[in-house]
Amino acid sequence: MEDVLVDPASPPEPAPAAGACPGGTGPADGPSSGSSGWTVVMPLKASARGKSRIDLAPDLRRRLVLMMATDAVTAVAGAPGVARVLLVVEDPDDGRTIADAARAAPVHDRSAPVDAHVTAATSLNAAIRDGAAQAGEGPVAVLPCDVPSATAAEIGAALAAAHRHARAVVADADGIGTTLLAAQHGRDLNPRYGPDSWRRHVDDGAVPLDLPAGSGLRRDVDLRSDLAAVTGPATRRAWRDSGEGAPASAPA
């Protein structure tokens, strides 16, 4: 299985025009048609019960869940190649809070629209399928809301690389789970999030995109100890103000 190197320090390639293949030639598993931009589906479990493995008081944990999602959504909305962000939420209040905060964040020259879709799905993969069904035509990516250190540049570079393939996947920092899953058509996503999800996505035909282990796009937050390295500003501020700990300094 091919590994595709993604260099977030280099400007991401523009999305291919309709009917064109990146670089003039397409690989055997590449898309049959292009699109002007990605819809990124971002599922979020209700903040009142999300991230239960983070050992903190429930109110603080809920606030951090919302701030992590705000950082992640803001980065995705500002990423090159993204046409729309679709939050898939269980709790309508979560959707409004995050979408409003992301829209108000003055950190990117451009920002894709952020919409919230309330799902009745009770599992992550079912919520993703529900969101993908709302995405319409064109390429669709999935990124859970627990990657507050991901940057717009990293996301744009990964999506540009994903455009070369029918389906592509990014592993978490441990190389076991999945952060980003992308497909040229939402119906082809076939999400398999859960235990050993990266291997299951690869075995199902998704091409691995090889990002550095330190990439924010690979650093999801599952445990209290993960918060120390978070660089997303909303999460850092909430964690600092809580008095529970101080995240690492953001890169210069």
C-alpha cells in the first residue's frame, strides 16, 4: 500500500478543476472527476458526555470538549480547499456554540461556511454516514472534533494530497487510530472508526497519507495527559484558566 508524504510546510496544491487530474495524470485509484472544494464532516458527541476518559470535573471537561471543537472547526474552515464545514452534533446547543465561535474567529484570510446538523445517530460511524448524506456532491472528508492542535495549513496539505486518491486516511500519532478520512464521493467513505481503525481503513482500500508524528492533524486528545501539548488557542486558554495545568508553549 502506497504512503503519500504530506509536507505541511509547503503550500498545498490547489484542488483540481472539474474533470482534471492533479499534475495532468491520475493514478490508478485516483478520482474520476475533480471538485472546487471539500465538505468536511466533523462529528461531535454531546459535550455533556464526551471525552469521558479525560479525568477532570464534568463541567471543565465539557468546556474543554467545546473549546477543542472550536479550535478544530476554526482550522478546518480556514484550510485551503475547504468549501464547507458540516458539524454533526447530538446536542443542538453544542452546534450553535461551536459554529458561532468559529465564525467569529478572526484568524484566517478566508473561511468556509460552518453549518450544524443535528443527528439522531447513537454511534460515531452512524453519525458520520448521516453527515455525509447531507454533504451533497463532491469530495467529502471526516475529521472528528478532538484535534485542537491541527492547523489550517496541515489540513489543506492533507486534503490536497487526498485529492489524488479515491479514498485516503491519516493515522493518529500512535499509528493505530484515524483522524482524517477522505473520499472523492461521500457514499464511498465507509467509515470504520473505533479500535484499530487506521488499519481497518487501509485494509478497506484507503491510501495512507504520511504526516510527521508531531503534526497537529495526528494529535487527537483522549486523555488528560494529551492536554499538555495542545496548541489550539481556545483549548489552551480554557486549560490555563482552569488552573489544572499549563499547555506547552505554542510554536513561534
